[in-house]
Amino acid sequence: MLDDDTRDWWRHAAIYQVYPRSFADGDGDGVGDLAGIRARLGYLHDLGIDAIWFSPWFPSPMADAGYDVADYRDIDPVFGTLAEAEQLIAEARRLGIRTIIDIVPNHCSDRHAWFQQALAEGPGSPARELFWFRPGRGEHGELPPNDWQSIFGGRAWTRVRDGEWYLHLFAAEQPDLNWDHPRVRAEFEDILRFWFDRGVDGIRIDSAAMCAKDPYLADFDPAAPPEPHPYSDRDEVHDIYRAWRQIADSYEPKRALIGEVWLGDTERFARYLRSDEMHTAFNFDFLGCPWDAKALRGCVDATLASHAPVGAPSTWVLANHDVTRTVTRYGRADTGFEHALRQARHQVHTDIPTGTRRARAAALLTLALPGAVYLYQGEELGLPEVEDLPDHARQDPFFFRTQKTDPGRDGCRVPLPWSKTGANHGFSPAGGAPAWLPQPTEWAELTADDQAGDPDSMLTLYRTAFAVRGAEPGLGDGPMSWLDIDAADVLAFARPGGFACVVNLSGGPVELPAYEEILLASAPLDGGRLPVDTAVWLRIPKE
């Protein structure tokens, strides 16, 4: 049972991301749902996590896997009902697990009642002021209002029957909302209260830096955007989150705001974490960092340095529903991640044993760093990216809007394998329909049931690591200091209480520093030395 007197839980929490379509199928239709999640809450409790972040579960036509929201105050029927969501939140709370949900403020679905009203009422109507409708350029308005491009590929404008165009920085089915309009701001503030009133502990804010737009919609060169940017990280956006923070702080216990903020400028990134805005934000620099000692140490240092002035906790994450799975990425010659390079890196040679070994070491590295940690579903099973999905099965708009040149994100969203019994490797009950994305046959060897009984499995490693992390008072939020190691390409740092983490990214085994006890290792030691691509947690003498 959760203790509501626990303050600032977001500063140290271990948070598990559930992608509802792919976690567990309770009714046998081949799509994950709330019934399936509720049936697996015991698994998440045993894993040792503190909170669940749910990717969007709202009613949606699923043009972008639920990030095109048609109704922010209900549950999509494919997942269940609002009553079931409330029951899930309550049952998780009884197990000591908090709930975080996704809110998508930059855009909604073209099926949303507001947008349908805007289409029906036509040019000049108040309903169109809630979006970015504009007349086109050219003699007959046949050209879009500006040259902005969609993040998913192609132009960022679609023309409607009456001749006007509307802005969508993502898919055409995701019209951008006009955050200059007070009705939009009031609506989302009420949406926050709606879910906080139902027991939700935190909000993950999708595309958080993109809500504010240049009112003049000026053209720009994407290779050299102006400052301020026409639609990303504009100063006006901070007023939105200051208002949200006041709402979050008005609840007892206080609710958390967690931003998806993709910014290269660490100083501007930190502005979202000021004391009157968000509590934490995703660490995308770490997520995309290659398996390289110098790069990782530089990323850790930069992260801690950027968070320190605003007193915000760091977050650490290896994967999510948008990026190539860790085992696959770390098994390649180029181990970094960038969306723009996904096509070039798709189906290049992957050494799965090497990727798995590195992913195990990265798990211990990540869980030992100061702050909160996020774990994407299936990473605890060591699942690789599914790169050979047939074209007819793919559903990601990235794939279609790039004329099938970008494989998209479906490969990391394939449903989880739970057991050798039942349909779809136990994802669905016996007799269930085929899974909404096909699973590889080899995943039969990676099921949660099989790994639970294997002391050397990825699942056992994560369970043990979470247990040690929870028992070590020096882990989670707090200070760290680098240790001097007489070896190149080795990361070693100490946390309070005599805890140390050492990760070997060099070309051969290395000697360990003086220690009193080995708490956990990602792989067996080599005659007392730390092998390549291995991490170890130690108890070292206290200074």
C-alpha cells in the first residue's frame, strides 16, 4: 500500500513504461488491454518498480498509436472502460505502485469533437480559432500557408474541402491546437484535474516543447532555424506549465509533471525544470548515447550539471516506444540512436549476444546513477528489435509518410512474450486472435515465465537490481563521485554508503578497485577481474 506521506517520489522512482496495446491481452482479441495489465500487476510488483507510466489509453482512431486523442476523459474501448482504469489505478496503488499517464497537448485527433466542429462551421468560425487554420498561398490558395514540414515526413499542412489549410506537425490526423487561445488552456487544465481526481499520481507531457507557435507562421530553413524557433521551445510555452504546476501542487499529495523535452541546448532544457514548472524531464541525450566510456561519462556529467542549478533530479532511460531496443542497438557497430538515421541503421548486422551482454551492463549502470530511472516494457526480458516485420503488418505513420523508406517504430512495439502456453507466446489467452503485430518465433525462448526461473536471465538480473537499489539508501536521488581507475574506457563511481558501480567498456578484463563485497554483477567475473562489457556493484571501504 502506498504511503501518501512519501514526498518527492519522482526524484528517485523506478518507473516502468507500459505500452497498452502490447503489454498483455486479457480478452483474446490480439490487442493488449486494461484487463491484461491488471492480471499482470503481480509481475510488476515482483519486478520491484515504483510507478507505471501508461502510454495513451484514450479513445483514438490510432493513426499514431493513440497519440491522436479523440477524447481526453475516457478510455478507448479496445482497452476497456473508464471504470476499469479507475480500478487499475486503485489496485496498483494497493500494491505500492503509482500511476503516470500520457497527456498529449500539442495536437489532438482529427476525430476530436472540436476539430469536427471546426470542419463543419467553416472559415472564420470560433471553432477554427482553436486550431491553426489558414488560407493557402498561390493564385487560388492551392499552396500551403508556409513551408513547414511534418516531423513524420511530408508537408505539415493539409487542405480541407472549403479551401483552408490546417497545421499538423505530426500526421495529418493530428491537427495542432492553438495554445494562444484561452479555451485550449482551460480545457487542458480541466483534463489534468479530471485524472488527478481519479488517483493519477503524475502526467507525462508528450512533445512538451512544441505547443507554442510563431503567430506569423514564418518560413525558415530547417538546417538553420531562427531563434526563437517557430514552433519548438518558444518562451511562451513556459506559461503553460507554470499553470499546470499550480494545479499539480494543489493536490495532496502533490502530483508530478514529467516532460518529453527533446532539446540539444542543456541550459534551455533546464528551464522546464525550474521550481514552478515540471518536476522532471526525459533524458534523451543518455537514451541515444553510444556504448562508449567517454561519451557516457560526458553525458552523465552534462546531465548532472544541467540539473543542478534548478535543483531537479536527473532521469535515466535506455529505451522507450519510439527507439530501437537496447539489445539490438548495442549489438551494432554504431551503438547510438538518432531518429534521422533509423533508416540507415535498419537491419544492419547485429550481434545479439554482444548486445545482450552490453544491455545487462547498461542496466546496472543506469540503476546506479543519481535520480529516477525508466524501464520500457520488454527490456527486462532482453527483447531485441523486430526488424523483419512484413510491410502489410506495419502501422507506424513514419513508415507510410516516408514512402516506406523509414521502418518506423513498430519493431519496438511488438507484443510481449509471457509463456509458451496460450496464444501469441502467452500474450493472449488460449484461443486468442493473432497479435496485432506478429512476434518472432524465437521469442518463445525469451518468455517471462521461463526467465523467472532462470538465475542467469535478464529478468532475474533486473529483479535483483531493483531489490538492491531499493535497499541501498545511497541509491536513487543524491550525490555521486567518480572513482580513479587505472584503466582506460572504464566507468567507476561511488554513491553514499560505500556503494560503487564499475563498468568495463574497454577491450579486455580489468582489475577491480579494493572492495569488501560484490553486491551484483551483470556477468561472472574473470578470475576476480571485470570482463569486457560487464558491470558490477560493489561495497567499498567508506572514506
